[in-house]
Amino acid sequence: MLTLAHFLESLSTYQATGDEPVVSCVVMDSREAVPGSLFVAHKGEKVDGHEFVAAAFAQGAIAALVDRPIAGDYTTIDLRTALPSSLPLGASTPVCLVVEETITALQTSAKAWRARFPVEVIGITGSVGKTSTKELTHAVLSSKYRTFKSPGNRNSILGLPLALFDLQESDEKAVLEMGMYTTGEIATLCDMTSPKVGVVTLVGAVHLERAGSMDNIVKAKRELVEALPADGTAVLNKDDALVMSMADYTSARIFTYGLDQTADLWASRIRSKGLEGVQFTLHYEGESMVVQVPLLGRHSVHTALRAAAVGLVEGLTWDEILYGLRHTAVQLRLVTVPGPKNSLIIDDTYNASPDSVLAALNLMHDLDGRSVAVLGDMLELGYLEEQAHRQVGRRVAEVAKLLVTVGQRARWIGEEAVASGLPQDKVVMVDDAVTAVPTLEELIQENDTVLVKGSLGMRMDQIINALGRYD
């Protein structure tokens, strides 16, 4: 049971007495504070969490990690100094715990909490497909083990520590998503979690603007396989040369997956079944079997291969693996919703990178109806942004009958689509998502298939919200 004593013991020389208050959860947003919670005051680029300590306490938080004393009638314990033999806890909450730096303290406490349990950690990283792989891997492992997963997109040096406090003694496996903006962050996550199995999806130009170069992205993702123990396993994408280059940087066993027939686990005869999922043949150690999973798009085959690979590494039978693959409720961010004039809208508005946009275009092409692509700017691509947008434009010309671009960068998509053969009168360029709505209301025809995708900052969800009223 998580108590205030855990934070005191992991951040100081304090020894628990057994009467410390129970901590219900750990939060970084004061609006998420509930009775019994511990609030972490983080000074970000725009907001200083120290300004919201009182608000967190008003909602029931019993403690706050801070890096300076907070004005108010609160018990304050300065963990930067020597602690007395007894502390004023128990009924004397709320309490402010003063530390040198709150995020470092949070990570230290999270690492100590994870170390309490013998749970085996499976870490998952890559430029795209992390969340879907995490969810499907969790579904597969859950057919045999009590399995924990990091919730939502809590995959950062801020979010993953919060998730770790939900670990319980009964958990046997933990599937954790690991994201990054720059080098060093995944190494920090691995130091906290001690993964034994590491899965790498693929390497693409996501967050390139922040990372600085593709080489830095590879180095950052590689930190997961570098952290694996000698008796661990690195599950690597045989179809991605950048991922396979990581094999030389780990002492762990290498297990490969992909469409390449030399992979340990590979797939062939891929057939999209539209909204019914995707069908393919699995191959492993001379055995072959036909599998159909309820996931949209041919790119989902790689997701299934990763989950199946982890299942094999963890000793599951094929019956257990296939049960997890076939009975998963995973569909995640990409969903379909009814649109105007009996159209079908593919809502893939969570985010966008060149690889994920190309995968979504391939899915749209597999479905019935006139294909309409509504594509917004792809952000944080750095020096590759024009090249990446034009690459998408070339594919649009091959699969779409109508293109609506949203934003200034997406105009490159439109220009390249026209240069690649899409008629000029089938390309409409608008500045923002709000402007796109009336344009689409006019252009969408009966039974169209409409893909809506763009980076989070483009607010493409506004298009879905507006067109979704037709149901």
C-alpha cells in the first residue's frame, strides 16, 4: 500500500513508524487531485505548479512535493536537511515536502516503488505504433499473466513515473510505453523501470525538430535496448534498417519480426478485410497459421507481430497468443464514425508523422467508397518537413480522388499531389480546421470514405466534432 512514508523513505533517511497516511494516487495536475492524493508541483515552460498547491489541497490532496516553502497554514518538512527522529505527520496533513527538484524526486520515488515488486517489465518505444503495440501486447499477455499497462499516453519522463505508482504486488508483467523528445530520456525511463524485454517499432522523423537529427532519434530509441540485461530480449523490426542497427548495442538476445522471411517471426499473404480487420499468415520455426485480427489497416500486421513476439518470448502457447490477438478490444486512436451523406469518416486525428499518414492512406484505399483525404500539417519534422509532406502528396495522388489540405505546410502535400497526377480541381487548400468544415460539407458526396489526419496542434478533431453531428 502506497503511503506517505514511501516518499519520505525514498527521498531521505526517514524510517517509517507505521502510522503514516495512505496516498491514494500521485498527480501533477491540481484539477486531478482527489482525497488522499499527493500533488507534484512542477515548474513548466508556461505554468508553475507551485501556484496550484493550495488548489490541490482544497480538493483533498494530503501532501505536495515542492522545491520551495509554500505560503499557508501547512506542515512543511524540508527533505534537503537532516530529519529529526520523529516527524509531525498523521493528523498534521496537508504537508509540503520540500526537495531540491520535484521531477527528480518524483522519478526517485517511482523507481523505489517499482523496485518493491518482482514484476517483469516490457518496454516499448519507436516513432509510431507505441500505444497500439502496448495495448495489444497487454491483451496477449493477459491471457496468461496478471498484466499491468501504463495508462493512456503516459510514456514520458513526467507521465511514466506517475503511472508506476499504480503497480501492485500481484502484477506479474508490466507493459510500459516509452517516449522521448531527445536523447537521455528513455535511459532515464529505463533506470526507473528496469525492463527485461524491449520492443522497438520503427524509427521515423517524429520530433525531429527537437531531437536535431535522425541520428539523435536512433540514439534516443536505442537507449531501451542498451539498458536490457544479458538475460533479456530485444524485439526488433527486421523491416527497418535503423531499428536493426540497434542489435549491435545490446547484450540481450535478439528476436526479430517483420515481413522479411529471415525474421524469427514473419507474416505473409496480408489481406485487408476493411472494417472487419486484417488477415495474414504467421510463420514461426517452420509452422504457419492464418490469423485475422480486428485491427484496421495493413500496418496493423506489424502491431500483431510485436505482440505475438512478446508472447513467444514470455512463454505463451500459440492458443494463448491467438486468443489475445483475436479477442482484443484494441482499436485505439484510429476509429470510424458516420459522416454526412452516408459517408464514412476515418478519425485518425490524434497525431501525424509521415509513416502514420502513409499507413492511414493505405487503409483508406482498402475501404469502399470514393477516397477523400483531409490532411493537416505534420509538425516537428525539422529539416525534413517539406520532403516529408511531398512524399505524402505523391501517395495521395495514387489513392485519393479528392484532397483537402489544412495549414501552410500541408500545401506541399497538395502541390506534390497535383504534380503526381491528381487533377488540380480535386485539390482544395485551406488555412485551418474551422475553415475546412464548410468546405467538406459541400464537397463530400454520398458514400465517400473520408480520412481526417494531422498533427495535434492543427486541431483536426474540430473537423470530426463538426461533421460528427451527422449520425
